[in-house]
Amino acid sequence: MTESPARSLNSRVGAVALVLGAFSTLLLTHVSAGLAPLRLLALAASAFAAWCFCDEMGMRKPLNRAGFVFFAIAVGAKAQLILGVGAGYAGRYALLYAAFILAALLCWSVAFLHRQRTLKVVGAVGVLASVTPIVALIVGHVVVGAGAVLGVKATLAAAGGGVADPSFVTLVERIFGLWAYAAAWMLWRGHVQAEPAGS
């Protein structure tokens, strides 16, 4: 990275932490091995980066605060997945993790829409990228619910079982990684400030 025009040390540290968290998250989506210590380290870097990001966005603002709470829940669910949960619960934890990551990204992207033009573009793309999988989750749950009402046993078994196909979680992690790169660039360039002009 080049020298940062960001005014605060928090912006610069947050940008670097976001890049490290995003890079390690994206890299680990291509690895099927456990690598629990590296996955926990990537999760910790992402949590620290989210904290720095929310401080710069203004933690007192409801959307930023809500995004941080959702992200904290996602971090807890992912930590449980990494450390190991019963096979019957792994799917539920993965779904919880993915849903709350998407909810956090949606909150932060909507918060971007209230800022200057450059951030509005990133916010609009972030809203679209997070709403699409959320709609897919809702539609999927409606289908599972309909299957339960109709007595489809295979559907019920799939809903309560382990993570047979982790591709949705991988997609969500990649969306988070790309969003984090964009947010890191905005932090590094000084576009994200705790008190934007006109607020």
C-alpha cells in the first residue's frame, strides 16, 4: 500500500487489519484442511478490523452498532465451528454464521449509502451482494418449511444434519472478503471518518 492520507491511526490500522482478515479468509476458502489455528487467527483479525471500522464509521450510530453486534454473533458461531460441534449441529452453526455475516454486511453497506458519493457506490454494491444470498436463505427456508408440512422426510433430514455442501458458506465468506477489501481501501484513503461532513 502507498502512504495513507487517512487522518487517524485507527483508520490505517483498521485498513491493514481488514486486508489481512479478508486475504486470510479468502485464502482459507480454497483450503479444505482444518487448519484451526490459522482459521481462528483470521477470525480474530477480522473481528479486530470490524471494531476499528465501526469506530471510524461512528459506533454510536445504530446501523454501525447493529452491524457490529451481528458480526460478533457470526464470529462466535464460526469459532464454535472451528473448535468443533456435534455433527448434527454443524449445519445450524454454519447457517447462523452465514446469516449474521450477511446481516452485518447489509447494515454496514446501508450505512455507506448515507455517506459521500464514493462510499454510496460501495454501499450499493454491498447491499446487492448481501441481499441476494439473504433472499436465497429465506426462499430455502420456505421450501424446507413447505417440505415439512408436506411430510418430505429427506428435506427434514437435510435441515437438521451436518454441512454436506459448504459452498454457500464459502460464497458468503468470499463476499465478505471482497467487501472487506473495498472497505479497507476506503479506510486507507480517508473516505471513512467518524464524523462525516454534514452529519
